Amino acid sequence: MSLLVLGANSLIAQCTAECFAKDKHEIIFAGRNAGQMQKLANDFEIRFQCKAYGIEFDALDYNSHKTFLENVLKLIPQVDYVLLAFGYLGEQTKANEGFDESKKIIETNYTGAVSIIHLFASHFESQRKGNIIIISSVAGDRGRQSNYLYGSAKAGLSAFAQGLRSRLFKSGVHVLTVKPGFVDTPMTYGMPLPKLLVASPKKVGKDIYKAALKKKNILYTPFYWRFIMMIVKSIPEFIFKKLKL
């Protein structure tokens, strides 16, 4: 069995990969810095006694994605799981002032994801097997003034995953949508978050691994975010727009 990690600098991705590594999966770590990816692969080989590789991947270099897929299949002809873990929170206030930041948020969180996942989806569809894990966010469940560009991109990603799941179902290919809440990662460092709601990346990684094996469709992690977002989505718009969220 094997796992490809897209955006392996993510702590959530690394903690998820640890679960797969303990089960002796071969792992390919992909990210913009090939040297860092190889160091990560070497570390996993030593700690978990599994075969691991590190290769370069740029989510925004769309023209390179087809070649990237071909290179992955040269390393591991049969990839069983693809984990899409890259993302960019960005700064909403900066995005309000100019489109460059908006473009980076949208392309990193949505366009780049769609580009690479479509390629693997078609490959898995032709093989009639495979698993795709897409890390979205609870931020996509409702637009908030503090991060609506990031949230809208994640909302689009969740809708994309839902449609893709329906498309691939008849081919025996599974798609899992992951919606984490607040997680203790570099993306959230320095943010004034309620400590009781901040999960560790190890907890989230274990949840993703278990959900992937059980072939769940949607995972809120930790579990209580499903209920939190049910409440958030139920707030009437005329009230919600007045809240400082």
C-alpha cells in the first residue's frame, strides 16, 4: 500500500503520514522544496522502517502537474492514497486592498487543488481503485468577514470534492472530505483562538487515517466541529452579519 502527500510541509499531513507509515505504507512526500521533502522521507525511513521518497511539487505550476503525476507513477506504479494537504490562509485585510493576495488565496486553496486532483482522479478512475483525501476546512461552511476569501475557496473545494465523490463512486474510487477546526499549526500561530477548541495535529492526523480506512465521506475533526458548524449555519443572516466573526 502507498500514500502520496501533496503539501508535505503541513503538520497535519505529516501526522497523518505517520499513521500510514506505522502500517508500513510506502510514502511519497511532495512539496516545493525537494531537499526538505527528501529529509522528511529519510526521517520516516529511519523512524518507521518504511520506504519513503521526497520529490518536488508546486501546486501553482499547473503546466507541471501532468509530468508530476508521471514521475510519481515511476516511483510507485500503484498509488493507493492521495492526501491533498496544501493550503494558504492569507490575510483578509491585505486581500481587501488588492487582488494579488486574493489571487494567491484562491489559486492555492482551490485552483491548484483542482488541477492536480483531477489528474489523479482520472488515473484512479481508469484503474477502478484508489482513495483521495482532500483537506478542506470548517471555514468553508459559512462565510465570515474575517476570512471570507479563504472560506470561499475552501467552500469551493468542499463542493468540488462532493461532486468528485459522486463521479468516482461507480468506479470504486473513494473521496474523503476533511473539515478540521482550529489546529495547533504554524497557520494558526499567534491567532487569538479559544484554547479548548484547538486540537493537536496528531489528533487530527489519527482522525483522518481512521476515516480514510473506514471510507467516510466527510470528516469534521475533532468531531464536535460538526455540531458547532450546525449552530453557526443556523444563525439567521440578519443576525450573523452583525457578529464580529
